[in-house]
Amino acid sequence: MGFEDLCYLSAAELSRLIKSQEVSPVEVVGAHLARIDALEPALNSFITLMAEQAMEDARKVDEEIKAGRYRGVLHGIPVGLKDLFYVKGVRNTSGCKIFDRFAPEFDSAMASKLKKAGAIILGKLNLHQLAYGPTGENPDYGPMHNPWNPQRITGGSSGGSASATASGQCTVSLGTDTGGSIRIPSALCGLVGLKPTYGRLSRYGMTVLSWSQDQPGPMTRTVEDCALVMNAVAGHDPNDPSSATVSVPDFTGVLTADIKGLRVGVPKEFFEDPIDPEVEHSVRNAIELLRKLGAMVHEISWPIYHWSFYLRCRLYSSPTGP
């Protein structure tokens, strides 16, 4: 199997090969590092690449699995972290040069949980400065480029997470979302991006833009992978005062559930402002598919959307930007 084949397998597919020892974590990580070498700096997904540490971790994971100590579906899976999740001893820039020499002395909750699950961290991913911006442009570390067309933006602020995952530089990644910073780049790069319910994932050891809104979340190439990551990282954390004290379900349990009776609201204003015909066609097809599968689709109205759309257009057409 070529390295590009390994780089485009989902975490679910890759985990089956690793568990059966058809491929080794060393091969998997080596393939992804080769992929990164081939695509950087054209995509500029990474601020800090942890290549040596990742290969060392891969060898340890390989030994664990051969010894029968397989931990689960993320064991040996290459992941990337937006560069505001602390990783002990690794610089954490938050996308801003003023933090270029800051290296935390402990792991963030997200890094700790991923390590516990056996995932292998490949590096820290580029982002809009301090997670404050929707485009993925960064004057300190350079803009992120969309892997489908490097002349296009990735969206932000989790642009590096999006470009790295969509291009096969890592299998899955974590981003953060305040007002769209996971969902925007996921949409622009063709990924599944989830902003979980507030308090579902711990923010301990994470640079926060807005304490009342920020949430970490997975960015993956499949819905199943998104659920698998959530299984590994969700849960109450006493170190985070906003962490919810609720049980963690098996997020994969609803992947094959019937959606009959699910209520879906479609704001009519979404289709009244300028929209690319291809995008509109795809969205309307998706809505119709939900209806055929039994969902209850209702048109709703959100009048303030036109005003917010106007403000965004004015804001990002300004020479000085946001």
C-alpha cells in the first residue's frame, strides 16, 4: 500500500489495519510525514512539526500493539492539534509571534486524552492569530492555503487543521470554535467539523478567545471519525470550571439511527442573498434527501440574517480588514 493510500484512509479504516498488524504505526506515521514534506510549505498547515517525537511515539505504539496492549481505535492514529492546545515542552504560539517562545509545562486536556487513547501527535497546526478571524490569514506565520485550490483560503480560524486533514497530512485534527472557527474551514475544505455542546469537551490548557463561547472540537474526513474522536476526548474535567458533569454516550451509536421525525428548520433568508448556484443546488439536494429519509423539514424566517450579511460584507471588503 502506497503512502498516499495510508494518508487518505479514515481513522476507522486505518485502525483496523493497525489492530490486525497489517500495517505498523511506524509505516503510518512515516507516510504522513512524507505527505507533509511533499505539501509544506505550499499549504502552510503547520507551525511546529514534531517529526522526531512522532516517530519515537510510533515505535512505542508499535511495541505496545505487538505485545497485545491495543488501546482502541485511535491507537497509532496520526493527529494534528491547532496551535493553541498545550503540549508539554512544545511551543504554543496561538498563531501569534509574541508567544513564539512559550512552551507549556503540561499537556492540555485534549492532548492528554488523545495521548491516553494512543493517538500520535504530528504537530501544532496554523491558525488565524489568536483564533480571531474567519479567513485563515496569518501575518506572523503566513496564510493557510486550501488543498483543493492553493489560491483559495482555508477559512478560519482553524485553517491549518482543515488543510492538514483534507490533504492527508494527518488523519484527524482538533480545532476550536467561537463563532464558526471549526465550521467555516471545514465547509471550505470539505470536512466534517463539529462544535460540540458547551462544556462537553474540556478547555483546560487551551488558549481561549471567548470564555463564554469557545469549544474545542474534531475536524475529520468522515462522520464516523468525528464520533470516534468525540468518544476519546469528551467527558467532565474538574480542571475546567465550565466542564459539564454529564455522562459520555457512545457517539458512534447514532450513526445508523433512523432520522424519521427529526425536525429541520431551513431559514429562507439563506437563499435570498447572493449564493453560488452550485452551492444552492447541493444544499437543496441535501434538504430533499433529509425529507425523503423522514425528517420534518420546515421553512423558517430569520430576518436579522440580511443585516448580519450586510455587515460581514462591509467588514471584509474594508482595506483594513476586521
